Amino acid sequence: MEILNPEWQHRDDRRIIKQLFTSNFEQVNFYQCPKNKVLGNHYHKDTSEYFLILRGKFELEYGTVGRPKQKALFKMFDMFVLRPYEVHTIRCLDHYGRFLTFLTKKFDQANQDIFKESL
């Protein structure tokens, strides 16, 4: 898991603009989840998954397949990316937390890139 910072930003009297991250995305998802709900508990073999927290607080448990896991807390406007073979589970700590995910490979129901940790 890599914590991301804006790649670039500019401020003038008209606006503040931040370039958040650059990649070749094939899919963007919006999530809203109630407090204490758990999502994920899987990894991808081919897909990098970028996260942007929009509202609330989340606990991420993550790690490389077959190794001990770590935990991190994220809040509004935090960004991070999970690379292939990084197991990830995210728990919503606030009522109706919201986040976006940006995937480098679109979800294909017939050929899912979602795996449980059982290598």
C-alpha cells in the first residue's frame, strides 16, 4: 500500500487546483457504506486500485499475500493505492462513509480479478 500525495498543485486568486494522481484507469466506482461494514478481504493479480476518501474515516488492513498484515487509518481527502497481490480489507468507522476507487483494469464478471488469500 502506498499513501499518495497530490502530484501537483497551483493556487491563484481564482482557484486552487490539485492534480491528484495519474494512471490509465478503466473504471471508477463510488462507495457509500454504513458504520462497521467491511469491504474487500481480497487481492487482485492484475489490477491496481486507487482510493480517494470523500467522507468519513476508514481502517485499512493490508499486506502482501502470505505475509502479516498492517493497519492504517484514513480520513476525508486521503489517497492511497493498492498494487497487485496486496490483500486489502477496508472497514467504515463512521456512518455512511464515502470513497471512490479508480481501477487500472475494469471489472469483468466472466473473468474476475478478485482473489481470496489462499495461494
